[in-house]
Amino acid sequence: MIFRRTGRRAPTVHRIRRRPVALGVLVALTLTGCSTTVAGNAQRAADTGAATGGGITAPSTTEDPGPPAPVPAGLESYYGQTLDWGSCTDFAQTAEQRQYYASRVLECAQLRVPLTYEPPASSGDPDVLLAVIRKPATDQSTRIGSAVFNPGGPGGSGVDIVAQFGAFGVGGDLNRRFDLVGFDPRGVGASLPVVTCQTGAERDADRAASVRLATDADVQAADARAEAFAQACTARTGEAQGIDGATFLGTLGTRDVVRDMDVLRAALGDNKLTYVGFSYGTLLGTIYAEQFGGNVRAMVLDGAVDPVQDPAESNLDQAKGFQSAFDSFAASCAQQPGCVLGTDPAQASAVFQSLTRPLLDTPLPLADGRVLTYSDALTGTIQAMYSETFWTPLSEALLSLSQGKGDQLMALADAYLQRDAQGGYSSLQDAFTAIGCMDNPREDDPQEQLALIAESNAAAPFADSGEPPLVTRGPCDFWPADPTLVPHVPEVPGLAPVLVISTTGDPATPYQAGVDLAEQLGGRLLTVEGTRHTAYLSAGITCVDDAATQYLTDLTLPADGTTCS
């Protein structure tokens, strides 16, 4: 199993996955036995933050935003557009979203961006429409500008996370002087076109298939499914907007999304960008800094993706991170009465294997008529590794699994894959695949891939199915466009100081990636002690929230070596 926060699915435990990155902030989830929201995460443990390392330097009191950034030739109409703010209800896609998108403190608009940037779109090309949301600053007399958020993924909805921030009062200190702004990147969420590869029924059927790879014919069938998936993405995406799917899918990489971000900056009326990116959102921040470094006012990059790492290195580090998180979960569970993993954490991986591996042969029927496969059992477990908030529900779900019931573990998997109670899925899974195909070099050496599987299984034994590894092709091998991004050392001369936040026990974006990114960007590292994925405005750690908010507001970085816990 190669770990990632989101993905088309885990069709088998043998598939190689590319640059696995994660949603930085947990969206509102309702699980069997557990209900958590962004607001709930932000309010928990409000007084648990403690800082070491010298505290925060004195704030500045004035700020010169500098002159407006130059407009790229041929894009004047896009950069000069005025956003028409109105109700957000049209952007809501679920019953739950319809409730909090209706908040009167939220405003929404559509941003026009060109279909392609190279060469610039002609006047005859349809525009791409990006969904944008804002919660206006509560103190307009001292308003600085907009703070733009991306929650990660890739494929996460910036509209949805800011809608939750606004509706539930998260980030109030930042919101006093900043409009909180989110956008759905091209192909994502409420933006048009949206990447469309599978219907909800097709995805359910895909998940229910307990795929085994024992023969060459099995591998060929898996390759054919990957090719059919890529063809479906091309045929279905953009069809309703009269946009060629192959052309549009070729524009979904990070390189093009950051160009959209600069158009957004200008349309918001900001001479320079103030940005908060979580997980994959840190890669957006890094590539934006490369292309538009002079347009950066401030950036908080939380849960770093290292742009230098190739997918194999990233996958292996993530496998180690998830095993470490699983070990911490097992140690916590062992202290509780009735822990199904037992009282010896050293044996927990083996016990977990004994609980889940039988699902390879016999998926477990569920109350709603679906079945729990091995893949979904592992997906649900991985979902719980993103935050200690989910450890108790996972303990209960694994105990229930030992008793022949899989509904609770399936609820965790559904949350990871963003399936709602009606069987619908967000665009996240399809967009994750599409963006990954444009951001990562193709893997073409089967022996290297087999070696990576072996290394990953050794690094994360809890997720080892025990089956012989085989390599299959993925949708990216049949994608209609070549990648537009490769691993590299970012070049950011003259970049304003940025703040990188990295958590010591982060399973999805390991701590060292944050250390490295801070050095690459010449920024300041803020260390967070804990086992979770990302921290700003989601963990209830006052130390983190205060430090990052003060930096965004006053442009004063926390002291070198600051650690929050």
C-alpha cells in the first residue's frame, strides 16, 4: 500500500501511487460514533499551546504593500475583472453544505481565467470559471487585504473550508483584518468545468470489487481498467461547457493553478498575495513563489510537500510516517480496556493484519447492502491516522470488525473518500488523479516499482497485505497530456520571509519535509509536537494559531527555534 490522503481509490495493495499528499484541514465529517467539524477542532484544547524557543518578536506597526504587480501581456481582461459577489448557496453540493453555505457572513463569486496560458487563450476559447468565497474582514477600518486559503488534496475545496471557517467562527483573530478567501482550483468542486471520471455508482462498484493480482491476465485486466478510467475522464470532463476534455486535463497541474492564483490576487484588489496553504497547498505556495515571487506579501505553509523529492522518496517517507502514527495509536489503544489490538503495541501490526487480511478473500457484507473490502478497511484506518480525534472511533471500528461488523470502519473510509449518505462523491478523487498526472513524472521501470513496494511494506507492516507484489499501470500512463512539473529545487530569489509549520508526528507530510522546505525558501520553521496532519486553525493549539496569525497580520516571524505543543 502506498499512502496518500486522497486518491481515485486503493484498487489493490500493489498499486504504485504518485506523490501522495494530503488535505491539510479535516473537513466536516459525521462518522458512526464520532462527529467532528473544523469548528470543533479549532475549539478543542484552546489552552494547550506552549511555546519554547524565545517567543515572538515585536510586531511592526506600518506596512507598505508596494506598487501593483505587472500584468502579463495578453491577460489584461482577466487581471482587470471585477468580482460580482453574491449568495453562496449555488456552490453547495451536499445537504450539509447547503446549511452552512447559507450563512449571511459569506459571499461568493466566479473568477474568469483562460483555458490555457501557453499560448494565451484566443478570444474564441471558452473561459474556465473558478468558484471563490470570502468572509469579509470584521474590522474594515483596519483591513489589510485578503488571506487566501488552499486546504490541500490535491483536489480539496478552498470554498468549502472557508465556508466552514466563516459559518463556525474559525480564524476570528485573522478575520478581523483580513477577508478570508477560498477558491476551488480549476477542475475542482464548484469550479467549471469540474473533473468528471466516475459516477457515484461506478465508484461504489469499483470499491466493492476485491481485486486480486495473481496472473498475467489479472494484471492485463487491471491495466485495461486504468486505461478506461483515463478515457472516461477525457470524454466526460468539460463536455457540458463545450470544452475539449483532453485540452482541459492538460491544464490542471500546479504550474497552471498558480497562474490562476495570481489572477485571483489581482481581482481581489491585492497588490501582493497573503496565502495559507495546507499540505499540497504548500506546493502551490512554493510554485507560486517561483513564478510570482515579487507578488508575495506573506505565506504560511503548513504540512510541507518537499518539491525536491521524487515520488518514490515521498511515498517511502509517507509509509514510515503512517507506521509511526499507527504505532502511536496502538500504544494509546493498549492503555484502554478491551483494545482489540491487545496490550503489546509491538504485536499490533500483526493483530491488525489478522483482522483485515481475511477481507481479501471474503469482503464483509454491510447493513446498507455494500461490502467492506480489504482496501476500504485499510483506507478507513489510514483516515484515522490523520488526527488523534479519530483514534477512539477507529478502536471501536476495529473491535466491531473482530465481531463480524464493518459499518464503522466503512464510515471512516467513506469520510476519506468523501462519499455522502446518498451515495454521491465530491470531485476530490477524480481531481486528485488528474492533478497528480500533470504534476509527476511517469514511472516506467517495473523493477524500481517492485523495489519500492517491498521497501514500503517493510516500512509500514500494518498495511502489508501479505500478497506477492505485482506492478500494474495507472490512469496517468494513459493520460492525454504530459506532466508539466518535475521534482526540483525551488528558485525564489528575493522572496519575502515565509513561515513553514511542520508537525513532528505528521504521517502524511513528515516533519523533515517542513525542515527542508523552510531552508529551500529561506523561511522560518515553526515546529509543532504531536501526531496529526497540520496544525494552524485546526488543532486548537493557541501557540500555533497566535504565531501564524501575528505573522500574517504584522509580518513578524516567530523566533528561530520556536516549538509549540
